[in-house]
Amino acid sequence: MGIVLPARWLGFIGVVTVFCVQLTSPATASSDCPTSVDDQFASVSKLRELNATVAGFGVRSTGSPAHDRLISWLERRVAHLPGMSVRSEHIPIQRWQPGPGLLLSGGAVPVASAIPYSAPGLRSGELIHLPPGTPITAANARGKVVLRDFPPVDRGYLAEPLLDRDMIDAGTAGAAGVVVAFPFPHDQVRGYWDPHTGTHYRVPGVFIGSDAASKLQVGTRTTIGVLAARLPAVTRTLIATLPGRSTERIVLDTNTDGVGWVQENGTVGLLALAEHFARLPLRCRPRTLEFDFATAHLHRSSEGSEFRARALDADYDTGSVAFAFVVEHLGTREFLPSNGSLQPTGAAEPSGWFAGSPALARAASVALAGRSVDRTFVLPGSDVPVPDRAPPQCSFGGIGTHFHSHLVPTTAMISGPWTLWAPSFGAEAVDHERMRRQLLAAGDAIMALAPVPRDQIAGPYLDLRRARASGAPTCSHELPPARAPR
């Protein structure tokens, strides 16, 4: 079967080594305990119902009332599970509460959404078009509204660093604002949310669809506005702990802030896994399970998963952590550009299952084969390896990066479809039958790894931690700035 990988991964197939693994499962700790997830796991219809509930909270921007309500709903669900204890870690932030964007250029122009964290207020100036690759500078943009085409990328999420750079440069240049025009119609990009750095920009910015872009006239006086609020807030990461026979923890992580059915449906995945493992008797849980419903992935200057990774890094050498498992963007369908819009291909979006050791990769491969999860690749990283760095590859494509780069043994499931930041696709973006098979595979992998000795799970991580302690170069853990530089 021919499989197409996102371009971000294709470039590294020749330079990374995918772990070679033997497709065997480790023995269970107790002969009367199940070795895989049973049929009582959440059904397809149940997962869809849960995902509809999560999406029904609306835009869960970090620290917003909708986000707070979702966290409280999750807290009630997990707190009622037998044996589960729940606590929260609170994080202060400068919240950006989104409102509508405004664009007037010879009349009102439909705005798909305000660019996240752009400056509130109204500004006016001459509309200029700067092609992709042309830097935004004071010489060409001061006092003007800059029209940019959405970057020509394989998947939308790959545009984030370019969009972030443009917003920062526009603020430094003294531009009046930034308009980013998609090559797709308004209805498909309505509500689009990216960048999600949590960096508060110094200029207003808006996204528009291709149909709206056709109404703009370069050289005319244009008014751009963002109706949004910036105010102090406190958000929280929810940590639910299910005791096992050992106090060593298997830590499962995802984020709770999100904008639709895809970002972030990992909350549904963790909830379903928590309900499954809580049904098992204590003797069938060799290790304690920790479920981290982390905050601030849409406000990465205060990334909750990074803070949890730092804590686990500090705990790891005490023997209290076995490995981390991150799930994101489950069950996604592939949509690709065709004739000026995004169209479903009928296939699943290619996915990565990143694994930092042979034992973790073996468990992933066995689980994927056992649950017939196609178009998924077990990979050691998504960036170019750097020899002598600990670890050589830093990126696991998403929030799994935080744990892996802190040298906590990590495995992570993720996809990056065009629908990731485009909530307008709704339920159509998710194949819940596939989502269930992915979660069954995740549960199978956890059960297979639960009795495996900690050092065997860690594999190369132990040498990497020793190398780091001896002064080897490491991955950067610097978070984006809370405010754009002047």
C-alpha cells in the first residue's frame, strides 16, 4: 500500500533511523489480568458523544470561561472514577479573549477570524501587498496595512513560525496591521486559530478567505480592527492519579484548551483511557497511572505540558516515573487543497507515533498492527538529528516534545491535518471509528509496557541523561515570549 507522509516528515526519512523492532509483546505481570483493552472500552458512538460535548464548549481559549467550564467538567468526570485522586496546578497568564475582527476597504470585508493574540483596537493605513518571502520592515510597512498570502505549506500548522514572524515584524516596523489571505473560501477558514504561541502582538491582524480577498484593492485606505480583551487570568492543569501496585508512574498527557473537534480531542482520549483503567482491579495495574489534562497549549508562553515535563525530569532519577505518553489530534481525516478549497480525500490523515526507545517503539508497532491502524509511522523524531546532543532529535511533532526533550522516556501519537486549526469542519474532520482503534492501540501499548522493567523501557534515555549531566548539549526549553519585542 502506498502511503503519503506530510512533507515535514518526508524530508527526514533519509536522515533518521526508524527503530527496528521485533513484533513481540512482553509478558503480563499476572496471568489472570487482561493483556489488551477489552470490548467494554468506550464505543464509537460514545467517543463521538464525548467529542461533541468537548467541542460544544466552543472556543476554549486559554483561561477563558469556556475553557474553565471544560476543565471543571473533566474534573467531575475523573473524580467519580473509583480510586482516582485529583488535584490542580495553577498558572497565571495574560489572557487573550477573542472577539470579531473588522476590515473596511471600500466597504466591509468579511473577516474569518482575528489572528490570535493580535492587538485590540482600530487602525487605518494604505493597504499594501507584500509577497511571501518579502520581509516586513519599517521601510515598506510603517503606517500601512500589510496584506500577506497564507504561506505555501504542505499543512496549515507548518505556517505558524512564518505567521508569528510576520506579526512580530509588523509590530517592530510600526505597521497599522496585518491581513492574511487564505487560498480557501471564508466558510472553510472561519474561526481559524494560529499562531498559538501566546505572544501578545503589537498590531491587529485578521484572517480572510479567498472570496473576501478578491474584494480588497491594494493602494486604498483600509481600516483593520480586532475586538478582543487582554486581562490577567489564572488557568490550571488537572492531574488525576490512579494508584497501581507500584508508585512508579506512567504519565498520560494532552491539552485541554482548543478550538474544535480536532484541537483538542486528546481530552476525550485520556478520559476514555482513564475510565478503562479505573475498571481494572488494582492487581492488574502494575504501575500508577497519572492523567495530565494540561493547560496553555494555546498559550505556549505558559505551556502546561512543559511545566509537567520539567517536574517529571526532576522526578525521574528518583525512580518515580516510568514513561510519558502523549495523545493529540486523534481520528483525523485527510483534507487537501483542490480547485481552491479543501476537499476530503477519503483517507485518514497520516499520523506519527513517536517513540524514544526500542521498547517503546516495539510496543507501538505491535499495538498498531493488532488494531489495524493504517497510515501511521513509528518514528524517533521529526527533526534532523544533531550528533552528540542529548537527545539527538528534539521534536516529537507536538507536546510530546516537552517530555522527550527533557529526557523522560516518551511515546506520542499525533497528526497535523489542515482541519487542526479550522474548526468550521466540525464533526466531519474526525473519523471516530479510527479514533477508537487508535485509543485501543494506545491502551494495548500501555498494558504491554506496564510490567516491563523501567530501565528496559528507557533504553538510550539513561545514557542520554548521563551525557547531559556531563555537559552534553541539550534541546532548548525556552518558551515563546509573553509579549512581542518592540
